[in-house]
Amino acid sequence: MTDSRPTLVLLHQRAGLPWVFEAAERAGIDLVLVPRPDERVDPDRLPPAVVELLPLDLPADPAGALEVLRKRHADAPFDGVVTLYDPLVPFAAEAAELLGLPGIGVEVARSAQDKRVMRERLAAAGLNVPRFVRLDPADDPAATVESAGLTFPVVVKPALGMSSLGVTRADSSAALGAVVAEVRRVSAGTADGGAGLIVEEYLDGPEYAVESLVHEGRVQVLSIGYKGDPKGPYFEESVYRAPAPLPEAVRADVVREVIAAHAALGVSYGPTHTELRLRGGSTPYLLEMGARIGGSGVSHYIAGHVTGIDFAAQALRLAAGLPPTVTLREGLAEAVAAAANYIVPCGGHGTITAVHGLDGVRADRRVDHVVQMLAPGDVVRPYPDFTGYPAFVLSRHEDTAEAEEFHAHLERAVRIDYAPATTEGAAS
């Protein structure tokens, strides 16, 4: 670590999502921000803790970006490379490895991103994972699924996807070919161009997210949150409420499964975001684990308010080679409050003409942040294309029952209008 104030290179964090920047400021860490290519950051109005903008063409020229970071580190050393953007987790690990900085390592980063490798390692460790089969471009989908012994319905997903991008249920062998073709098209922008897919059994049961922080191999599970019970066909995300009201035995099973998954994948350091389903409402089946703070920082908000632990600040300290300022103990942290995120549904597609209800939501005393990503004039493509989420509503509550009631209110209060005359054109 350098002798001066710790500095981290932060890759592709949206400037409009404030939590990680604010956490860096609280932690006394400077940030060199590598902006997203689709976002212009005003150099005269930098987010908190950002001391420098460093544009890099990461998607098109990762080797060139690595060389720029190497030269930048030689001229003005920094202490770590970090990202909350899942496609860049392997790049961040590679940069850290190249420069001798803290990190999880390239192999671990890739195994935590590629669902094919992840499924194989979790299954080899004896953990609960959906039965699945790899599907490469040359494979015949129906024959491959039949040879694997999978029965319908099944779920087709890109091996390197994120945010439910392209995840689609197929209900029959006759429908499978069209679903596979559509998933490949939608996921063409992923790291492998959508070539690698997995087909897995459909799990009937509610979905949960688990936020964890790992130091020296000890996994502190910060929170377990309810993510709804999506049935498909496209599994749009909708809610996140924590702590989830679970029977003690089920909660203990979830914690054991998540801790064992860290060991199976070799994740011994940093933040993680794990998603799972409770098959039959009781048995945890892991869907994926991201070696990052989830939801572009939403997971920090949820875990922080549930536990009182400054999740992002502690994660940034670890990325800079500093020890956490709190004691991390193996197991589940005590919940002291509840927190929630309501993801405003698109509710249609076409050109947005109005977003109703958000001004009233902003005035609610329980709401800390309304982050609006889509506005009038934006065009929303129909699923399975993923345009983005219209807005996040992040709120604090005394308990999850109150959060559930609040989300029921938001379902009635917030809606999006579209221009009917352009809906068909927007879908093409």
C-alpha cells in the first residue's frame, strides 16, 4: 500500500448511484473513476471521493486498458482495482494480479462469473444446484436437453449474463429452439457474444439474495433478502426486502449453503452477492454468486441498514489492502432493522410519455433514495430485451412486514404511460 491516502481505481460505476462514492468518502479512500462508455461524467462535478477520471476502452481493448493501468500505477501508485459491474470482475482481478494488488485472482473471478464453471464446482462440492447442461452453438438444443435427462419446463440463460438478461423459461421441446435463438440474440453483448448458454431445470420456489463480506476466509453473512417469486417466462426483478422472514432451520440452511459455496469457488476475500431459490419453499438451491457488491450498490444500502455495518466502506478497505474496522465472524450477522428496494416495473414497452407517482414517493419519510433511470422520451424494448429498470425506490423500515405493505402501496402509486401509436414500432 502507498504511504499517502489510499486510492482505488473504480471501474464503470454509474455516477448517479451515490452509495459507493459516499462510502469511499467515509472510509477516507480516494477514487480514480473509469467511467462507463454510455455515461458522461462532468469533470467539474465529480461524485464524492473521486479525484480523477480515467477513460479506458475496456470492452473494445482490455489489453490496452491493462497497459494504461500499468503505466498509471508506475507513475502514481494506487492500492487496488474494484468494480461493482459483474462483466468487469475478471478484468479487475487480472489488473490486480498484474500489479501485485489485493484481489481474488483471475481463476476465481472467472469461475464466479461463468455459470457453467460455477455450477460444476458447486455440484462437485455436493451443494444444491439445479440440474443443468451446457449448450454450445453447435449443439442441437432439444437433443442436448433430452440427453441430459432434463424435463420441461427448463430455463435457458447466458453463461456470462447478469440482471436476468436473456433468462427465459421454455415450456416444451417444440418451443426450446426459438427460446435458445432469442436468448443468443439478446445476450450478444456479453463477454462471449452469447455463444455459451446453460439450460437448467426450473426451480419452483421463492428467490432470495444474500449479501456477504469475506476476510481471511471467514464469511460474514450480512443479510438474507426476499426477491419475490418470479415464474417466468422472463424473470424480471421486482422487489428486495430484508431481512427475509424465514424459519430458523431454513435460515441456517441458507447460511451453511452460502458459506460452503464460497469455499467451493475459492472466494476468500471481499464482498459477494449470492442469489438462490428455496425449492419447495424450504431447500436452498444456489443460482449464482457474484464476487462484488450487488445491484450497482443497492446491496450496500440493504445490508448496511439491516446490520448497521457500512458494507461498501468495509469492502473498499479490503480492496485497498486494509483490514476491516469491524470484526467479521463466520455466520449470519444480527439484524437491527429492515430495508427494501422496489424496482419500478416497465409495465409495457414503447416510448415513455409519463412516469407517475415518483414525486409523492420522494416525500415519504421512509424513502432515502429514488433513483430514476428511465424518463419520458426513452424507448423501452419488450422482453426478453433488457432496456433497464425505470427506477429504484430504496427505503428503511422497522420490519419487513412494513416494507411489504409499503411495496403494495407503490404498486398502486407508481405507473408508466406509453405512447400507443409508437408501441408497435418500438417493439420491432
